[in-house]
Amino acid sequence: MLSSKDLPIYQRKADLFKGLAHPYRIRALEIIATNNEVSVGQITKEMDLEASHVSQHLKVLRKFGLVSSQREGLVVYYRLTYPEVADFLKVSRSLLKRMAGEDA
């Protein structure tokens, strides 16, 4: 079996997009990117979702290497694994606005 590093770049890109393929995951990434480091409770409050749903989406983001977590007592904090994720979110927002004919 090939490791992820041995897969062609287009396959690795497809895998990355699978990790992003839910609006709640993208929203969670935006919240984390804006706040630099954020607790599950803060994300839950901003997204108005059950903590269990938020945790499941964060688990997927962690699986795909987009976020990392750190536990401090009972609280788990999340941060972007790579700062380029925030850049990617900005570029995708700009692209979508251009595609819709809006000013970015």
C-alpha cells in the first residue's frame, strides 16, 4: 500500500478536498483561523451546533491534517496545522466572489 506521500499530487489534492467537503468543516476552519486558537466550546457557540457534531467535524479535520489539538484540563483547543490553510480560505472566498461577479 502506498503512503500518502507516495500518492500522485492530484490524488493528495482530492483527499484534501474530501476533508473540506462539508460547510460546517469550512466554517470551523474559518473560526479557528480568525481566532488562532479556539476551544470546542467556542466553536460550538459560534456555529450553534451540538458539541458532539462539532467534535465529529473537528475529528475529520484532524484526520486530514488541517487542524491540531491540545488538551488543557477538560478543555480541548484547536489551531490550524499550517498557516496556509487560512490563506486557502481567503483565496477560495475571493475566487467565489469573482465567480459570482462580486468585488472581492
